[in-house]
Amino acid sequence: MKLVKVIGSVTSTIKDLSLQGFKLLLVQALDPELKELNDFFVAVDTVGVGEGEIGLISTGSTAKFSESTRHKNVDASIIAKVERIDLENYNLEN
């Protein structure tokens, strides 16, 4: 899984039938301190996250493991909305 921030949406009027009904979102990868990385994905939204919100994505073949994405042409799937990250006992400098 990767930590991401939703930065926009992608509109596609012509797409594979397996993608019908999915909201496509443009997301940017984040580090554990929520700093933006230079890594971007278009992901299907399976949990209802909005622009500016933080989520977790699954990529590659595991993006097809959720009930809603099984047997779909999906390479990145938003599978969780992040409410908080606790790092108080972890030193990110290591």
C-alpha cells in the first residue's frame, strides 16, 4: 500500500466497460510525514475520498482484490481513507 493525497479527478467519457461507475482520481504519493513525493497515480475510488484527503492505495495486481474491483481493468485502487497517522514513538531519521 501507498500513502497518497487526492489532488484531482480524471474524467473519461470513453473507457473500458469494466471501469463504468468508478470515480477516477489523480493522487500524489506522500511520505510518512505527509510530504509530497514526485510520484502520481490515477486510481479508482472504492471508499469515497475527496480532493485534499489522504488515503491508501493498492497498486498492481493487488488493486483487483477488493470486492468492487475484482476482475476489473484496475492498476491502482483507493482502499482506505486515512484519519490519522501516529508516529510519536518512531524516529524518521533512521
